[in-house]
Amino acid sequence: MRAPDDPIAMSDTFHTFGPDPVTTDLEQLSVRATTTPDGVAREDANGHSESPRSSADGELRTAGYNMAIITAGLADEYPELLVR
């Protein structure tokens, strides 16, 4: 996951830490606004620090929702829950 205006994207222009994960074969998860399978409207994440933060209405943003699904161990059991 990477937000469009994420400064992390520009911090390693020499690839000191390896390739940019967005350019690899790793599965890409969305940070864009959407409605998740549970029917909740999720806000997008802008910048690096918004991904895990709740939105103004107290709900997880799309990025936080995806991280919660993975952390809870539901990604393998219910891959349709992830927002791509």
C-alpha cells in the first residue's frame, strides 16, 4: 500500500533498501476510498501516516481496514475481504 502523496515513495531514490515494493510482484492493496464488503464507506489515505489512522467518522480508512484483515489472519481464509 502506498498513498499517492506518500513521502516514503521518494525517500529512497537510490534503492538502498531494495526495490520499491509497488514495482514488484507483491500483491498491491488499495488505499483509495471505497465501500468494503461489510457495507462501510471507507476514506482514502493521503500521506504515509494516515494509513493506520481512523477517519473523521471513527471508521478505519481503507488502508487500515486492509491491515486489520491481514493482522487478524483473515486474508488467507477470506481473501475477498481485502480491498485491492
